[in-house]
Amino acid sequence: MPAFRADILKAQHTSRSTRLRWFFAATLLLLTMMTVTGIMAWRYFFSDIPALPADLDQLWTIERTQSFVLQGKDDTLLASRGPRYGRAIKLAELPALVPQAFIAIEDQRFFAHQGVDLRAIFRATYANIKSGKTVQGGSTITQQLIKLLFLSPQQTFKRKIQEMWLATRLEKRLNKTEILQLYLNRVYFGGGAYGVDAAAQRYFSKPATQLTLSEAALLAALPKAPSRLAPDHNRAKAQARANLVLRAMHTSGFISLEQTQEALLAPPELKTQERASGYGYIFDMVSNEAQALAGTAAKDLVITTTIDAKLQSIAKTALEAGLAKEGQALHVSQGAVVILDMKGAVRALVGGRSYEESKFNRAVQAYRQPGSAFKPIVYAAALEKGVDFDSVRYDEPVEIEGWAPQNYGGKFRGRVTLRDAFKRSINTVAAQLTEEISSDAVVRLGKRFGIKAALTPLPSIALGAQEVNLLELTRAYGVFANDGRFHSSFLISTIGTSRGDELYVRPHINSKQVYDPTLAQQMTSLMQEVILDGTGKRAAVSGGRQVAGKTGTSQDWRDAWFVGYSADYIIGVWVGNDDNSSMKRVTGGGLPSKIWRTIMSEALSGNPKRALNAPPPHLRSENEEKLAAFYTSLTTIFTKTREPTEGFSSVNTYEN
């Protein structure tokens, strides 16, 4: 019995040991499997998970594509390229109802969770199972921000786990105000608008700081499906969800029942701000320059220019209207306009009829013959050499180094004063004058006046046979308007980012005295005569406004110009054809003068009447008037009075 009992005990001990070994083995196997599974799961879910940046300021720019915002001189939006990122708005700047609208519809327990709301997840899961389809989401605002900045939009279980993990990590590094502020500035609202300020401008043409309750509700409705719910394309669905936002705000205690009902009965009026047209040429000019000036790799640049949106519209409309009315009959297909203020700021620039049809900027890239529009440089050089404009020259056939300039129409006037020769744009006299003072003197003065085009000291420079661009020539006329001071032209005032970082501010650049003030005033007086009683009569501005300028027509009527100024603006107009073909006898005193008059008249409308830097010719001294009358009487002895003409003949040739 004892032996038998011992055997039984021994067997029981063996069995217990075996079970223990199996238990430990099974436990070890299970732990190993769990460890391996955990490692595999960790690798699956987190091996490629993006890391939060060490510098959380990067969250404002991460995942942004290249974007340019073009602003006018008063910070008004002109146009944008790429996505539009609104100004970085602090939560304290917004009406309280704006963040409340987003919290009510997207994450009512935003201030209660730590990045992930399990209660919302269970509620959404139950609702989705019950309906048999996805009707609710459980993502918090923090999770949505993580998805926006770091993760793909694919709706997978892996992405959801990563989203939840990163959301909890972000909540440990930013407070709720910072997270909500970042979300409102980065979320997409459709229509190319990122951030609540860009959306407010896009759909209501106002900053986010001025949003009303109904407007805030409509914007809060969009992040769920920004493309499908964009209010300018699907207003009914967008408003239906906006109404849900309003009810959610009431349920959350953010607004009263009365406020809810009022907002439901008065949906907001859309004032959509489409991407402006008419600034393509300007955009091309500033975009590359802006990146160089900013000296940074910043992806979103806010470029504040000197452009006046009103003047830009006036210039574009006047050019198109003039070409549409007379262009086909006169065989004129293109034109360009430049408007400068007295300090050199470019207030408007039109590089052609349509940027969409042709990116070629005729205001700066086209070098064309200015014809007689270059003569102010010639006469200014003569003045500087001591020539008196009331002195006499002879309008007669001349030959200079084998070159025989002709007048428009081939006729000659005989004895004329230089003053009369200028306002009637007599070519033979300009050629003689250039020979007297030397073409070198004309070239040197042109360079001092800011003409950067290659000018060669040839006799034909007297008649504007050497090519310049419209911007440079218009800027040169500014020297006369500014008592001999030269102002560099410029388009960019400041460059920054949407967050308000300042990258560049144009330094103050003093003007340079390049010409005698008294002589500049004499040139202004002379150019007033062109408009009062010369080739530029069609450029006269009504209302007693003083204006001065000069016409220009190139050989075979390939180019026609009018450049001139008031006390407020210097404006240049060119018309012609890209293929350099001849127009139908279009002169600077015709179509360009009429376009110029329209632009100048509208530009000055409402401005105080200001005098030029020289009195109009009819206010000259009594002795000057008597002398001018004497020369005029002599002129009539030799030639019959005829209508003023300008330009040079189609038979004219040049030595180049």
C-alpha cells in the first residue's frame, strides 16, 4: 500500500510538472507570438509614420505648394497664382462665433478630449452600423489637422491609427487655442482657398475678422467636402449643411434660439472674389524678381506692388476699346500702356490686348522705333547746348552723310522757328539740330534720362529710328515733369508671407538731378504747344487740365506713340502689330493720342486740378509773344498754312 501510494504521488507530481511545463511553454509561445505580432503591428502602423517637426512653427508652412499673391498699392488683392493662403489670423482677432461654428459641427467635445474622442468614435461606429453606411465621423479637429498636414486622404484603418497617435502627441505639445488657430488657418475651403481668411475673401470679399453668424456657419460647412459643397457651385447643398451648423451651435449653447432662427431665415449673400484678370503681364514681371529680392525659399509670397487697380482697369479698358473700335479698319492689332506717378511708381501696365492669347509684354519686351516721340530728347540736348527755341531754321531738303530725311507728306515749310518745328514735328529741322549739337550729345542725354536700350550716335537718331521700349521712354519723359530729376521706375513695394513675415521693403531711393530745372520747364512748355496747337491736338484733356506730350510715328506707319504727362501722371501709349507690318497711315496724333486722352481724363477725374511745372504757352511774357508772332509772320511768307503733320515718309531710309 505504501509503495502503491508512492507510485500514485510520483505520477501526480510528474503530471503536474508536465502541465506546468506545457503551461510555461504555451505562455512563452503566446508571449512570443504577441511580441512578434506587436512588433509586426508596430512596424505596420508606425514604421512610416511622419514625425512632428521639432520646430512647430513649421506647421504653418508644411505641405504648402508655391503660391503668389499680388496686391495693389493699398494692399487690395489683385490676383493670385497657385493656391490662395489667407493671412494668418489669431483666434483673438476673430468674432467668437467663428471658432464656435467649427467646434459645433466638427468637434463639440474639443476642449474635453486629449486629441482623440473615444465617445465620438463609439457613437459614430454605432450610427454607421445601424444605417449600413458611413453617416458620421468620429475625428476630432486635432485629428483633422494631422490628416491635413501629414497624412494621405485615404480612408484606411492604418491611416486612422496613425492619425490618432499623432493627434495625442500634438495635444501634448500645443494647447487647444494653438491647435484650433492652426486648424482654422490651414483647412481647405474649396475654390483654391486655404484658411478662414482666404475663404472669407473668396466667398464674401471681406476679411475673416468681419464675418457674420450666417457667413461663419456657411464657411464651417465647407471643410467636410470643400469641392462638392463650394457655395458658388452648389449653393443649395452648402446652405443645407450651413443650417446644420446653426442648429448645432444652438444645441451646443453658443447661440440663442432667436439668433438661430434669424440666421436660418437670412442666408448670407455671396460676393465671390474670382481670380482677377488683367494682371498677367505684371505677375510675370514681379514673380522672379520677388523671389530674388526676398532671398528665401518661402513658398507663399505676398507681393505688394505699386499698381493702382482703378488705373489698371482704366488703361486696359481704354486700350481695348480703342483697338476694338478702330483697330480692324486701321490694321492695328496690338497696343501697350504704361502709367507712372511722379516718383517712378508703376501705377498701371498693360502689355497687350490679352495675356491669355499672348504672354509677350509689349510694354517692356518690345523694342520699337519711337519716331518723333524721341524728339524731346533731341531738343532737350539742344537746349542744354544753348540753342534758343525761338531761333530760326529752314525746313528744306537736307542731306547728312548720305542720309536725306523727309517730312511726313514730303512738303517743306521754309523758314520756321524751332518751337514751331517741334510742335509740327518737322523732321528736316530735327535732323539739322542733331547735326549741330552732335548725335553723341543726344545719346548721352538719353542715357542720363534712363534709356537703357542700345543707342548709337547716328544722324537718324534725330527722328527716333533707334528702338526703345515703352516703359523706358515713358520714364524718360518723367525727367521733364520733375524739373530735371530722374526717378527709377519700380513695381514692388514690399514682399512678405501670409503669416505676416516681412521679407523685403523697398528702400527709399533719392531722385537724381540729371537735367537743368529751368530747361526742363521750357521743354514742358514746348510740349504743351504740341497738344494745344500741334500734332497732338487729339490728346487735349478737357476741364482746363494742363498736359504736355509728344506724338511719334515710325517708318511706314509700323509704330504709333503718344507719351505725355500731367502734374499727376506720366502716361505712354504705343500701338502697332507684332509682325511689324504697316498700319493704315496711323500716326501718333491719331489713335494713340485718343487712347491717351481717354486714360488721362479718367485718371484725373476727381483729382484736384494741379498745374504743370511750366505755364501754358499762351501765358508767355509779352516780349516772347511778340517775338513768336514775328517769326510766325515770316513763316507765312514762305509757305501756306496747313494742318499739322508728323512722322517721316515711307520713302525715308536710314544708315545703320
